[in-house]
Amino acid sequence: MGMRAEKGRSEGILKAGGREEARVPRAGTRPARYGWAARLLVAVLLAALALGCSPAGQRKALVLAASSDLVGSGLDEAAAAFGRKKGVVVEVRWVSDEELIDLLRFGECDAAVSHYRDGLERLLGWNYVTGKKEVMRDEFVLVGPSSDPAGLEGIGSLSDAWKKMAESGSPFLIREDGSGSSHYVASLVTGIEVPGRGNLVQTVKGDEAELVRRAAEMQAYALVMKRYYEASPEGLRVFFGDENSLGDPYLAVAVNPEVYPDAETRLAEELIDYLASEEGQSRISPLLRLRT
């Protein structure tokens, strides 16, 4: 689909596929006209920024939007190491995956790392972003109470697990917070049709740690990220997990410079390559590193 930004990122209309869409510009205000003194002050401030007033005298150059599911993953450490190599500051913005999609769409970041695959694929199809590289990989496991009221011991598939949960009336918890995790789990279970399915699902407001905590508290089943289960309270155990079917890749993309010409796309692509490199992976949590 052909697209172009009418006025770049600093002004507010983007024409995409023949329709106009209001766009939120990057934060900034236009100074009021209060005479030569105000204009002089603005000029001095702009000059100071141009000389570099960010930490360690570095120039803020790159904004990386990242799924809040990756807090504590080492991504920020890897981004900082890349910044030191390049002599720039990389600002990491932790947001929900749905917010991340909006940041990319409106050009409010230069690169992003997310596991909301459907959202990223839509942006790729609309030419808002370029490239797509896996930089981390998580894994989901089906957990539940040690007492196993649904009788999932030795279960061979999610569909079989659903049938047993439905037969026993055991609750299944799912996040409802706009995260890539909530979208991924929903995609896994949407196509499974069993009697009483609608009565099984209960939603949880909160992050993955809260989901695990509530599952233990309610003696419920849930599909959770393996790294959160391993740090979970006692009382839960894994009943099903298959890296091939429950693997959860985190993908990195850069903003398309044809849509937002002032995006730091070249630097963003270098950052993405660095994250996937051996050096970048060494700074990522071992539970999320790419399998070799």
C-alpha cells in the first residue's frame, strides 16, 4: 500500500491509502510571541540542546518502544551498551503492546520490540515499519494447581486440556491488559471449541506476575510465560509445554523512513542487528536468548 507523510513527524496529518488520519505529534510546543527576549531565550535553549545536554554529554538519538512484558529481560542493558558503542542515548519506553503499535503507527519511536505479532504484521502490510527480526524468544507453559482437579497429568495437547477443564468446571485465567501475552494466549485458545468453554475463562487485570499469583491463589489453570512460572509461588506445576507449539518470539522492527523521514531508521536497524548479535544476546536474560 503506498503511503507518504504529508509533513513529516512534526505535524499532524498522515495520508495512508487515500484517507486522512489524525496523528499525535511528538511532544513539543510552539513558543508564544512575547517579543525579542522570549525569542532570544528560546534560541539559547535550542543551542544548548544542540550542543548536547543529555547524560554524559550524549545526544538523545534513538527511541526504542518495548513491550512491558520485557521489563527485567536485560533489553534495556543491551540498548544502553549499543548506545555507548555509538555515542548516543537510547531511550527505552516500556509500554503495553497495544500502545507500542500506536507509537510505531504515529512515528513516536524509531524502533520497537514486541510479541504482538498480529499488530506488527498489520503495520508491515501498511508500510508503517520495515524489516522484522526475531531478537528474543519466550515460551509458554500450561500451569495449574498441584492437586490437578481437572486431571491434566500426562495431557498431550491444549485441546485435550480444555476438554478436561470443561468436564471438571475448572477455571482458566487469561490476562486482559492489551499485552502481547494476552493476545497470544487468546489466539491459542480461540479455535478450541468445547461444551462449557465460555464458563471456564476468567480475566485478570494485571501483568504476568499477577496472573501467576492469581492462578495460585484461585487454584486455577493458566498459560503463562515459563520464566514467570519459575519465579512463582508454591502450589503450581506445569502440565503442558512444547517449545514448537508454545514458543513466543519477540520481533524487532524499525519505523519506515518513507512515512516518517526524520526517523532514525538507519540507527534503529543497527540496534536491531546488535540485539540479535552474540554480543547483544549476552546481555539478555538466558531464559529469553535466541536458540542456536
